[in-house]
Amino acid sequence: MHTLYILMLCAGVLVFISLLAGVLSTRLGVPFLIVFLGAGMFVGVDGPIGLPFDNVQLAAWVGNACLAVILLEGGISTRVRTFRAGFKPALVLATAGVLLTAMIVGAVAMVVMHVDWRAGLLLGAIVGSTDAAAVFTMLRQTGVRLAERVSATLELESGLNDPMAVFLVLALIASIKSNATAADLALLLLRQVGFGATIGWAGAWAVGALLRRLPLEVEHGAVLSLIIVSAGMILFALCGLVDGSGFLAIYLFGLGVRARAESAAHAASSALDGFAWAAQATMFLLLGLLVSPHDMLASIGPTFAVAAALIFVARPVAVWLCLLPLRFAPAQRAFIGWVGLRGAVPIVLALFPLIEKLPDSYLFFNVAFAVVLASLLLQGTTLGWVARRLGVALPAEQPPPDQRAVQGRLTLDADLPVADVFAFFQLPLPPIGARATLREWLTDNLARDHAEGDGIDWAGAHFRVSRLHNGRIVRVGLALAPSAPVSA
């Protein structure tokens, strides 16, 4: 047990410090996710701690499970309206766009890394897809308002293009190892997409119908989130057992559950967001622990060429060609081309050749890791600036002077985020975390033994505890004055 306590202590300290550093880094415009990668590298074999870790199989297992949770949360958080607005362009980018990106990067890799076309295309496929965790996180972190079609396209693409990248990687590995024929690859694609889509939508239909019949309300959000996550993992595993795309299945499952059981999905959203953050932290820490920076330096030239080709050529060209017939404005296409954030997905995909022991597979892993670092540092830190320079950032909504859009008395769900509620009712934000809920804000500001009827006055609005369940706030009453002041 002593060893277990030491491991728990080290893991807790590492995650705790990483979270604090990540929160502080966002104020400087540094992507939150890169802090976790840096923490893993700090502890790893080349860092001051010098902890040796080379269990590729464990990293792949954990990475796949974490990506499944992240994609599930991304699907659950996508509204039906968003899906309709961005599905067509997102689908084109997630298929033809990934293939075009992989081909351009593969051609560069053939020249600078002196590999054959299959190995070059394999590297292109590994780094060809955008990352759901990185895109979701950075779009929310920047706070830039985008046109709905642009925002929907970016979010949907980042969830839909992972299955295409996985198929390309698996197909090219099979081609390199066993000289698979075109018929074999076509069958692989059919199995991946067919089983993935069928299992994902069927699971969403069944679980959505179940959630609507269960006697669970908004205060049971934690239980609902566990039901959704466990069902999603069942579908993910089942799809993998029949050689389907588990990533496609679990993302479609999240989308379907949101569409069929809106209230249950909303109640579970807060807990699911926590699961997704835990998955991101675990995955990025583990992947940072796996890399050896001194090996990356040995191939810095080819790595820089591949990263530059991806960011400045392959992604913009692929986006420009794919969206040209879909009537996006040139500035919008340029911005979507820049928001090609790479995250944990390319690093996890780079583990597949390592597991299969392909030639130069560790070089591919190092290149993928360096590409992710370059993408997060260069693209992630400039999203807001690029959006404003290109003119795609919409102006912040301003309420009319001395007038509020909603007045009167209302009852709100305590799980609603403070930032969303205060933005909707045009109230200044209190000093609390961006992801905090009404429950957390009230609990922090009320007496420890708060009761129904207790309340807080803020900027002319009165928030009160409307309903408690087992001592936990589940409903919040809100009273808005007809002409309340607009400052605290």
C-alpha cells in the first residue's frame, strides 16, 4: 500500500499543478492543453524527474478510451441546429479534406524524410485530422463570436474527421505489412463506416428512448452522465470488436442522444464536461510522458518541414478546394484553414505504427508530437487575432441602454453555467471560474447551512435558492427589475 500511496501522491500533485498552471496560462493566451503535454515531458525520461516510460500499448489503450469520452462529450454538446448548419461542409472536410491534407503532407515527407510513398502517406494520414479536444477547447477559450455556419463547421469537422484518419492509418499499415489489395481496403472502409454509423445511431435511438422513460430529473445529472458514458463505451467497444469505427459510433451516439433526449443530455452535460476534462488531462500527461525530446531534436529539420507544410500549405489548400463550391466567403475559408488545430489524435494515431513495429515508426511518433506542439503554439495562440484580422469575428452583442431583454421572475436549473446565464440576462460576470454553475456560485456565497429562500443580490438581480434536494441546490429563482443597473 505504501507504493500505491506514493503513486497517488505523485499523480495528484502533477495533475493539481498542471491544472493551476493551465488556468494561469489561458490568461497569457497559451493553450490549456499544452500545459499537460509539458507536464508529462517534465516528468518523463528527459525531464528533471527522469521517469522512464515506454509502454506504448498502455498509452494507446488509454488514449483511445480518452478520445472516446472527448468525442462523446463533443457530440452531446452539439445542438441539432448546429448539426444542420455545418454538416455538409464538415462532412466534405472530414473526408476529402483529410485525404487531400494527407496527400500533400505525404509528398513533402517523401522528399524531406526519404521514405516511400506509402510511408509518406501514412505520416500524412497521422497528422491529417484536426483534434476535437483542441478545437472545442480553443474555440471556447478565445471567446470569439463566429457566424453559426463557420462555428458549426469547425466543431462538426473535428468530431467527424477522426474516423477517416483512423481508416487511412489502418489501411496504410495493412498495405505496408501485408500488401493489402484495393478490394481489401474497400472492405475495411465499408466495415469501419457501416458498423460505426449503424451501431452509433442504433445505440442513440435505444438509449435516447430509455432516458426519456427513466424517472430521473435534472438533479440526477450525475447518474444520467454515468448512464450515457457507460452506454457510449459499450458501443465503442462493440464497434471495435466487429472492426467498425468506434470513434464514429460514439460521436454519432452523442449527437443522437442530444437530439432524442434533450433534457437528459442537458442535465448530464456538466458532469460530462468534467469527464472530458479528466480524459484530456490524462491523455496529454501520458503522451507527454511517453515522448523523448532528445530524439525529436535529432530530426528537427524534416519535422519542421512537415509541420510548416501542414500548417501553411496542406490544410489551407484542402479547405480552400473543399469549401469552394459551398459558397463560403474567402475570409471564412481562410479562417477555417487556419483553425486546423492538431491535438492528441495525431499522437495516438502515431502509436499504431509503433505497436505494429513498422520501420521508422518511432520517427513518425516524434514528428507527430512536434507537429502537435507547433500547431497548439502557433495556431492555438492566434485564433482570436486571426479571426479579427480576417473580419470573421462577430461584434459582441450589446443590450440597449437601460434596457434588459428579459424581465420578471424565472426559475432556472442550478446546473446552468454562470457565464451563459449572466450573458443571456445581460449581467456583469462575478469573479468565479468560467465553467462554474449557478449551484457552485450560490454555494460559495451563501452560509454553509443554506436553506430554501436564501439568496444573493447581484447587479440589480436577485438569485435565491428555490429548491433543495438532499441539501443540494437544484433550482434557482431569479428576479429581474425592469430597469436594473448594469454594474455590480
